[in-house]
Amino acid sequence: MLPDVLPAGLRLVFCGSAPGAVSAARGAYYAHPGNRFWPILAEAGFTPSRWTPRDFPRLPILGIGLTDLAKHASGNDADLPVDAYDVPGLCQRIRAAAPVMLAFTAKAPASAVLGRKTAAIGYGRVEGPPDMPPIWVLPSTSGSGVRHWDPRPWLALGAWFRSGGPA
């Protein structure tokens, strides 16, 4: 659906479930007007100002990459086909890019990769597979996830990112 943004040398990769319908139609990550992704990137200090979805190819200049767990499906998590998630493919792409940190932009993709129920996963840094970079789980920025929205994990990850320190 959307191209990976995974060049070598990244500090952080954000991984979502799948592009929503608007993002798939526009060919840009987090493109729905109600999505909080781009505003929280600016608020948390990942970007120097508020960028727009069409700016996504520029993120590597800041050390940030993007990908999705479902590379051949789009829509809300509940509407995705059962086999939409490609955990082995994601792990292979992440190992090849070797970012310092992998951040899931919702619990659903984190759950699939970690093999744990979403209720058993907290926000923030979590223990992941030993052959993967450290993992951070974030509340979804989707408008449909408004009842779970909490900017604090995003702000904490932004503080780590700005510090330039190790994972």
C-alpha cells in the first residue's frame, strides 16, 4: 500500500497496523485529517514544526522511518483480513534497517509482533524479541482510538529521541 521508509542509520521507526482508507487513497502515511500523528510529532519534538502527510518521505533526514505491519491491505484494524499482518516480513525489514528503536503506533501491531494480548501490553518501553531493537508502544493516533488517546507516551518517546542517547 505505502512504501517503506527504512533507509539504514535510523534512530527510530514508527510502525502502524495498516494504512487507513484515506492514507491509502492519498499515498501518504497518517493522512486522515482527524489523525493526530503529525501534530503529536511536532508537539513531542520529533519534527521541528508541524509537518503534513505529504512530508513523510522527508522523515529520514531527522533519523525517523515508517512502515506498517500490513503491507497489502488497508482500512481499520477490525476490517483487515485475518492474514493481513506479516510479522515475519516486518521483522525482516526491521532487522535489515537496524534502527535504534522501533515504536508501534498502536497496541494491535505490537500485540501481533510480541505474541501478547493487547490488554497485557502497557504503553511505553516493553521487552521485545532479543534479535529486534528495543520496542516502544504508543496510543493510536487514529480518530477511532480517541478514547485511548494519551499523549504522555508520545512525549516520553520524544524526550528520548531528542536526547540522542542510547535506547
